Amino acid sequence: MPVGPGRLAQLACILEVMAPKPGNVHRRRDLPGLHLIEFLASALAIAEPLDRAAEGVGPAVEWAIEATRRVVATNTNLGMVLLLAPLAAVPDGAQLERGIEAVLEATTIEDAAAVYRAIRLAQPGGLGSVPNQDISREPTLPLRAVMSLAADRDLVARQFANGFLEVFTDALPALEGAIAAGRSIETATVAAHMTLLSRHPDSLIARKAGMECATDVSRRAGEVLAAGWPDRPEAVRMCEDFDHWLRDPARRLNPGTTADLVTAALYAALRDGTIPVPLNAPPSA
């Protein structure tokens, strides 16, 4: 029986959070106030809501955040859900990269209103306020249009404007390339994360610490990759040092937006069979 979009989204969230990505929660490390168990509980909560994404992207986001808030008290997955809902709404059998454009273009003011309610419920940090279409007021434009207004300052919002360009041209190719090279799913996930981070300053870091700091984080990620991660021992040590640097209590530079886009890439890889489901299934005869 084919795996539905909600289950694929759930699995993408689990694969993302388990991989040891520098600066993020994973199976070996938590962050202050954010723990692995909360991310896993959140992943379990979103499958049923996102199975209904074809009924409307905005409502699916709202249902998923409501379901999340019933099991965890912190914002663990808003960015992931914002990206996964339109991907889950692409009809079965349609090519994902082409289908997402039609889904985004069809979003409505009602979708925007539902997403605004979800954002207010999730209470993400560092949003601030804007003069046009602020989250504290009711939207007057369709979801794609209001997200496009934030595209220059937020990588998640930018995906709505450009048809998931960074997901499909940066994160997904890095993931696919690592898997094709024989890497484990875990290592391939970290490779996608580091590649994306090296090319695009993380929006969450930029909001919390400024764009100069976010750009410095991207530079350091690129240095780790250029040193030969994950094959050269010195590069592996650099990656560990990078992780410690990001986690310094004086910095707390969590590249959370990058992780959101990697989750979307994992969904695409699961949907197209790059990552086979069931996981570790033997090859077909």
C-alpha cells in the first residue's frame, strides 16, 4: 500500500531531527528548552492533518500546528509544517517540482488567514512586525502573496515565492548526491544541511543575531565542506568544533530555518524513491 503524504511528512521530520546537524537538536544532543522527544512527538502529531492537505494548504498548516500544540508546549515544527503542507497537497502521481507551482498559485486569502492563526498559535521567536500584512492582523492577500512579501528576509517564505527553488536546487541535489555516493541517510541529511547552510544564511540566526552573524555561520559551514567533510578526519573535527561554536551559550546560533528546508528535501526524496520506503527494504528481485 502506498504511503500517504502525511506519513511521508512525518518520516521526513523524524529523519531530519535524528541526524547530527551542527547547532540543531538531534539524537545525541538537545538544546536549552528544546529536546529530541518534543520533536518526535511533534512528528507523530502531523501525519493525519497533512494527509488532508489537498483540502487546503492553509487549513492543513493550522490543523498540524493545533495537533502539535496538543502534545508539546513549544514551537518545534512551524517552519517544517509551512513547507510540508504545500508539498503534501501536490496530487499523487504529479511530479513534485512542477506540481508545487500549481499548489502555491492556487492558495487563497482563506489559506493565508489559516496560516496566520497557526503562526500566532505556534508563537515563533523573533518575528517582529511589518507595516504590510503583519501577522497580528488579518491578511488581505492570498497566502503566496503574503509569504512573498517576506521572501527577502525568510527562507521559508521565499520558497512560496520561488516555487521551492532552494529546496530543489540546493538541498535536494546535495541529499541525492550523498545517497548516490553510498552515504547513510543520516550522513546525507547532514550533507544537505551543511550545503544549504553554506550557500544561504539561516533566517532564524539572522533574526536573532543579525545578518552579519548569519553570514559568518555560512562561511564556517563552507569551510568544513571545503576541508573534505565527511571523509577527512580533520574536517570531521572541524565539524565538531563548528557544532560546539554554534551551541556556545553566548551565541545559541541554531540554524533552524536550514533544518526546515532540509526536511522538505527529505520529503521530496522519500516521495520520489531516492530514499525507499520502507526504510532499509531489500532491493526488488
